[in-house]
Amino acid sequence: MKKLVDIAHSRAGDKGNILVLSLIPFDSKDFDWLVQNITADRVKSHLKGQIKGNVTRYVLPSIHALQFTCEDALAGGVTTSLALDAHGKSLSYALLEMEI
């Protein structure tokens, strides 16, 4: 079975307890497939152990990217969390482990 890591890369950012994940295909021809198949619900389900709040998906066609804003995802945020990865950087790699 293929995984997202086979067709895309990801970046992560944070602001307080909100995590932002980007998903960018290596080849722009895979962008439409990502739009059709990688939904906010699917991302939340895949990262269910970490993301407690809403996930909102933004489609950025001009740069062939998806962005997911994940609320209540960083155990309170960088300054209050005891989590090993309070910035959520490892979650961009966890997203890429999604089977597709």
C-alpha cells in the first residue's frame, strides 16, 4: 500500500495550541487527487491521538498545496506543554504515514 510520503511532502507550524500542516505533492499532477481524497476528517482520524479539536482544510490551487489548521493539537501549546514535540513538527511526518 502506498503512503502520502510516496507522493507528497509536508511542513508544520504552530501558534499556541494550533497546529498548521501543509501537504504539497512532489508532482503537481497529483494535486487534484489530494484535493479529492485527503479531507479534514481523514486527517483528524489519522492523527486522532493528537488532535482534539477541529481540523479545517484550505485548498491553495495557485501553489498546488493543501493546508490543515488543527485546533487543540499541541497539548496547550509550546509554552505550556510537557509534550516531547510541543511544536508539532513530527506530526508532519505522521501525516505522511497515512496509507492512500
